[in-house]
Amino acid sequence: MGILRAVKYPFLASLTLFILYTLYYNISGEAFLPEGYYDAARNYAPKVERHDRETLEKLLMNITLPPYKRDYFDCSESSSFLEWYLEGAGFHTYIGASLSLQHAWVIVELDNHEQVAVEATMLTENNYNPPGIIDAKNSYYYNPPKLYENPGQAISFINDIMYPGYPKWTVDEIDWWNVEPFSKIVK
């Protein structure tokens, strides 16, 4: 009886921790992203000291994404890449999305807590207009109907909880890592 009791409590504690970790991993969206996703971003993106508007603009002026192609490398993939890249540079980012616009973009939170909306498709080769920052007067982009911490949240069950009735994205809509020249960055 003593051995059973000695094994039962550590087992229950381990099981509880496993369940909590699994829930967090899925809710965070990380379960739907490649292994080492943000570690690869930190290794790929430039290291910057400040996370202010000036630094953001400089980074955006030096990014050229593959050509925009609907259902291959469009707003969801370009926004997912830009979110990953800027997180790797130390910025706190979100992906904004709108069903009515059928569109996604990136919102960057600066060190002073100011938010800057960025149209990632403006950094694609065939639509190149850096830095792609959206004027703050366009309040819709600064207060999106859907806001994700990372692209994985848009395809996880958390999307159903946070935004009932809003369709989940598929992996094909965020998988920038399968597009050349990025296919060797994240495995």
C-alpha cells in the first residue's frame, strides 16, 4: 500500500504537468509550427539594440519577399514570414486578420508600446513598396477583428475559442517555409 501511494502522487503530478504543457503548446500555436521555429528566426534575423520605429523602418527597407502569388505566397504567408523575421530581431509582433477583407497583415509593438501596422505584401517582389507601414489614420489595420500571437494560433483550436465562427486557416496558408528561397531556413 505504501509503494502504491508513493508512486500514485508523483504519477498524478507528472500527468497534470504533461496535460498543462500539452494544452499550453496547442493554445500557444507552437504545436502547428516547425520545430525550432523561433530559434531559427533568432539565428536568421539581424540583431538590433533598439525596437523603435526608426529601427523597424530600416529593417523593412532591407527586406524583399518572393513575388506575391495568390494561394502560394500571399498575405497570409508574407505576414507569417514577416512576423517570424521581426520576432527573430526582438520585436513583439502579431498577425492581424479580417474575414471581410480576406486579408492578413502584421502589427508590431515597439519598446514604447506604440503599435505599427505593416502591410507585408508591400515587401513582395512584384508589389515592392517598402517599408509597407500603414498610416495610423487607417484605424481598421490598428484594431483588427482577429489578432494572433503567431501563425500557429490561426490554425489551432484556439481560433475556434477566441473567434467562434471564424474559419481556421490551413497550414498551406502560413507555410512560407515551403517557398523558395526560404525552404532551407526552417525544417
